Amino acid sequence: MKTLRICHLYGDLLNTYGDNGNLLILQWRAKKQGYHVETTLVSLDDTFNPEDFDVVFFGGGQDYEQKVVSKDIQHKKDSLTRYIEQDGVVVAICGGYQLLGHYYIGANGEKIEGISALDHYTLSQDNNRFIGDISIFDEQTGMTYAGYENHNGRTFLGENMKPLGTVQQGCGNNNEDNTEGARYKNVFCSYFHGPLLVRNIHLADYIIQLAIEQKEKRNH
Ligand code: GLN
């Protein structure tokens, strides 16, 4: 039986609003498609080896946990960047999304460094959060996704970055430019909770298919 190897990045620290549900859906759908699934928690002081994984899941978090992760993830910056540049599949939500970019200015004004693997940055907002139902259209896949957002951060994408989708309802990245999340190579970033893949099984299946394709390419 073929194996799908999932990395749960900082899964013991980042799990807002049940983001770990994304992991359960990836496991369930992959098993249903006949794959044996292996999930490994990679957290503080662990080494991330890009060759060991077919999918990385990186959840959201409170500012405090993000600060803890921000320090540790600098040691994994090179290996995570290599994984991404080699077309590795990543699903990153909210706090995880913010940490893949340049930085996040937390709610109290403190700068929380990301790893700049992706070209985006995140500012805070005064006494406000973007909260509520959201739906977006993903031009690249032609699919629509539904979710629930709850974030302080206002994210702005660099010139070469594409959003995961355009906002049909809700605030998205910053409530200004109609973008939500980010898509870079095989990295899927989003502010969606709900969790994202629980409410959008079609996206989960798409991501698993991509991970399997990448795995097969590497093995040839
Ligand atoms: N702390 C970040 C923010 O408020 C991320 C929140 C989250 O992951 N839900 O923007």
C-alpha cells in the first residue's frame, strides 16, 4: 500500500478554532483513496527534513504561541524554503500563513518574524478583528470555498504572489484588495477556519492529488 506522509508542523502549539480538523480530513480522504497515512509532529527543536514528507500542515495560533514558533522556525527556514521551492505541498492557516511570510505585527505592536519563504507581510489593526463567514473563488482551480474568518492580521501580498481566491463575501487578507489567502507553487495559505478542509472537501481532494503527483515525480 502506498503511503502519504504528513508533517504536522507545530501542531502542539498552533491549533486555533479546531484547525487540526484539516489534518483529520487529509487523513480520512487519503485513507478512503487507499493510502496508508503516516503523520509526524514536527515542533520545537525538531529537525524538518524536506525528503520525509508529502504534505505539511501548519495551523493558526494566538500571538503568544506565534512568538514562540517564530523563534524556533528560523532554524527550519532553509529546509522549509527548500521543500517549498521543490514544489512540496503545504497547507497553512492564519498564524501559520503569517509565519511563512516576512513578518506579522501582533495586536500589541510587536514584530513577529516569519521566514520569508513567501512574499507577503502582515500588519495589525487597532481594536478590530475580521470575523465572520467568508466565501472566495479560486481562479486557478475554478472552485469556490466557504469558511469562517477570525483574525487581527491584515496581510498584503507581494507582486509575484497570487491569492488563494477573490473574496465574494467577507474581508479576506485585508478588507481592501479583495484577495484571500495565498497560492505560491504548491503552497495553499488561507485565513479560513471552520476548518478550511472540513468545509471544502473538494479542496482537500485536490491537495491530496497534488501531493501524490509530487511524490510520484520524486520517485521517478
Ligand atoms: N494571531 C493571528 C491574528 O490574529 C492569527 C490568528 C489565527 O491564527 N486565528 O491575526
